[in-house]
Amino acid sequence: MNDLPEPMMGVGAAETVDKALEQLRNEPRERRWPNVRPRDAATLIILDRSGKTPKILMGRRHPSHKFMPNKYVFPGGRVDPQDRRMAVAGILGADTEAKLLRRVQRPTIARARALGLAAIRETFEETGLLIGTRENGSAAQPPAGPWADFAGHGVMPSLEPLHFLARAITPPRRPKRFDARFFVVEHTAICDQVAGVVGPNSELIDLLWVTLAETQDMELPVITRIVLDELDEALGAGLSVRRPVPFYYERNRQFTREFI
């Protein structure tokens, strides 16, 4: 089912895969909902490598949320139709774009770019951080809503710095299903930040810059912990764009990890 051969894995990488699949198999989950098609979604991992130990940005979800209350997560959410209409200052790299178009129905460049833009928009909505540049000014006619707010700060989003790290589909018969793409971006891509977005009455009640080691003691969704292991492995290999992207999904009640 792959269009890339699975690379040879060392002992450490093989242990990471076994651990991930075991975590997914053992995660308690109800399956009492009608099955629905997963929605395209995107998440952004902001990486700070300015110090001796890399750190990532994580936000804690509001305790009143029905979906993953109190969990620490990366900012992200589902793709919005307006994400296809927003202008960008820099496009996705060819390798990233190609991987986003694999193993999808009706693959289009517009869909790939919408995934990257969804990650940037959701990060802006949830954290106030603007990923992009002021060098080209702001979009002349941004879509109404969050993108108009984004453009109002004089920033144009840029897809160029996004690195496609992983993909995962929520198992069947869950209340919400997402076909989620996990992107990584260096913190230097942050152009500005709007104050007051995160707080006790917001979707994310706080933000933390943490090392990968510190995440071991945090309350995380299973898939978030797995993606952090993937990030650790990818950083060890230099975060190369040529690294095949791991793809987690379930078929016939069996979890698998493929490469795209």
C-alpha cells in the first residue's frame, strides 16, 4: 500500500514503533457512535532549538471541554473551507507537498496547502501566534473571519517553513474522527503574537515551553505522546525533509504504522 519502501530501522526506531502500536491497542475507547468519515485536520508543533535542549510549545485544554479536557496538546484543528482561499507568502516545499498528497482521495495542491494553512490558522486562534512574514505586507482580500483578523496584523502566512512530521487517523466509531497531519515549524517563523488569547476562559488555559523529557510527566493524549516520540527520532536524524512520514491508522481493529 506504500509508494515508498519502508526504510531499514535500527533497534531504537523499532522499539519506538512497537511502543506506539502497543499504546494505541491498549488505549481504552468506546465505539458506540455511528461511523463517520474522518475530517481533514492539522496540528502545529513549534520547536525552539535556540538553547542546549530543544523545547516545544504545548497548551492545556480547558477542563470544561468534552473532548480531551485538561490534556496538553499542540494547537490545531480541522480544515476550514476558508483555508483554501487564503493567500500565502511562501509555498510548501515540493517534498512536503508530495507527501501530503499521498494516500488521499482527490489529491490536489489546494488541499495540501489548506492543510498547512489550517495548522497556521488554528495556532493563531488558540495561541495568538502568527506564523509568517511582514516582508510582503498582508493579504489584500483575506477571507472573512480568523484570516481577516490574521491579515489585520500586517502578516502574511508562509507555508515554506512547515515540516510534515506525521499523520494519524482516529479509529472508527468514535464521536469525532480526524485525519490529522502533524507539522513542525521552528520558533523563528513566529512573526508576532496577539496578547490575551490564552487564559482561563479560552480553549487553551495556558502555554508551556517544555523539553521532550518534561513531556513524560504531562497529561497527554496517546497520539500526542506517540508523535512526540516520532519528533524525538526525527530530530536525532536531523529533521530531514527526505525522511518518510509515519502514518498511523486502524484497519479491522488492528493498528499499523506505514510510511508515506
